[in-house]
Amino acid sequence: MDSTLRKSREGKTSRGFTLLEVIVTISIVGILAAVVTPTYLETQNEAKLIMSETNISNIKQAFVNLYLQGFIERKGDVWPDEPTDNKMTYDWANSTTVYDGRTVSQLFNGSKIIYNPYDHPYLYTILPATAHEQSGIQIEDPDTGVLQTFRP
């Protein structure tokens, strides 16, 4: 007989689950949640790390393209000015002009600077020239620790 259909003592059919069936079902769901949740969170963190690495590569590539264009035009050091707090915010990107008259935002698709997966700005630092290396740039994600540099 179907477990959800039971005959009561009076001979009437009743619908429902027994307490044991409910407890077993809740236990199984709890075990599944305990096993799946850490894996889901780990996958989510890995995806954010990969997204951050990709975003920083895209920002770096835009600045490298700017550098190469300036090199071809013999403009010398063309790095955008460093923000006072090193944060590549929308305001900074829209108000900072590079050597050819464009804003930093216009170096990117959609004319918008990229933020990290946590919706925070990346950090941008100009690396000074040394005795052995030219000046360069460093871009860092303060939330994931991803860091990339470029020196020509």
C-alpha cells in the first residue's frame, strides 16, 4: 500500500507522512547540504579569483597598448597619473587624461573602468625607473591578492 495512503482504525483512508519519514527526509537533505555547501563556496571563490586575474590582465593590456602607441609616436613616459589613494575609481578614470587627450575610461570597452568581483576598485601604482629597468605599472586586487606588473 502507498505510504501516503493509510487506513485509520475506523476504516477511513488518510493522507500524510509518518514522523519517521519526515525525520529521514530532513536528515538526508541536511547531509546533502553539509556536503555540497563547502564545494559550492570553494567554486565561487575560485571563480572570483579567475575573474580578478582576467580583469587585471585586461587593464594591464589597455595600459600596455597605450604605452606602445606612445612609444610609436615617441611620446616617452605615457602612464596615466596615479590616483592619490591608488584606487582606480570611476571618478579617477573619467577625470584623468592621458597624453593623447583621452580619459583613462576611454581606454576600455564601453568607456568604463573595470572593478573587481567584489565591486571594489583595483589599486594602480606607477613603478619608478631604476638603474636597470624603465618605469612601469603595477595593478593589484586588494580583495584577492592578485598582482600584475609591467615594465617595458
